[in-house]
Amino acid sequence: MVNKTTLVKQSMRTEYFSTGWMVFEFAVGLTAGLQAGSILLIAFGLDSFLEIIAGGTLIWRLRKEALGAPQAEIERAEQRSSLVVGTVLLGLSVYVTAVSLFNLFTHQVANESPMGMAIAVASVILMPLLALRKRRLGQALSSPALVEDGMCNITCAYMAGTVLIGAVLTSLLNWWWADSVAALVLVYFIASEGWESFQTGRGKSE
């Protein structure tokens, strides 16, 4: 049976890799979104930035556990982080909704972005694998935060899939509205994740 120290080290390595990928995803997604004028890709990149914050906080929490910090101190830090991330995610959902509706009313068209599609394909493949690993490690460590972080990866995979669908419909069928409509679908995932984090931060999660 794997001891707790080894589990913590494995969890930290997983979070370092996950957070590093999110840095790459943020840079590529945001750059591609701005170049293509795609609110969908911009939202994808901004969500990756928020996951960097969440991942960094979890790394800090795991380091605390590795150094033997009191559990109460770790839980307080997690709660404050959840409140901040949840608030920002809810704000992002409002932003995406407003810009998407504006683009629909003004017939704004997003350009093709091979770079954006490439990062979305990679995320669709990688994120579920990371989520499964975090779930296994989180359950072994009795760490709901690590399991929840894995669910963020699942949300990221859903978002990447939505990016791909929007890009394909815009490129192949010339549906100018596809990017904005897909972005509105994306709001569901962003807002759901944000509300859950916000409630956790307020100490009202189930």
C-alpha cells in the first residue's frame, strides 16, 4: 500500500504538470482568440488562467500537508481560494454572455484559428486523463479539494469540445453565429463551476 508521503508527492507532481499545461493553454487560447476575434477561444483562455490560480493554491495546500501544517489552516486557505475563484468564474460567465449577445446582434464573425483548434484537441484528450488521476489520488488522500480540481479538468474538456464544435461549424458551414452560440453554451459550464466554488468558499457546499 502506498504511504501518505508518496501520495502527496505524486499529487504535487500531477498538479505541477496540470498547472504548467494550463499556463500553456492560457497563452495559446487567449492569443488565438484575440487574433481570430473569437469570444469562445478568449473565454477558454481566461478559464485556463483561473485554473492556474486554483492549481497554484492546491499546490500550496499540498506543500502545507507535506510539511505537516494543521488541517484547519489548510481548510481555511482552500475555502478562501474557492470563494475568489468562484467569484471570478461567475464574473467571466457574465462577460461571455454579454459579448456573445453583442456579437449576435452585430453579426460579428470569428476567423479560423488552427492554433486554437490544436490546443482544444489536445485538451479534449489530456484533461479526462488528468481528472481520473486526481480523483484517484484525492480519494486516497481523503482530499475533496484534489477531487474537485479534477472536476475542473473535466469542465475544461467540455469547454475544449465546445470550442471545436463552434470552430468546425463556422469553418465548414459558414455559420457566422456558431462561435457566439457555442460561447453561450460554454457559459453553463463556467457558471456551474463558479457557483459550486462560490458556495464552497461560503462554507455551504453539500
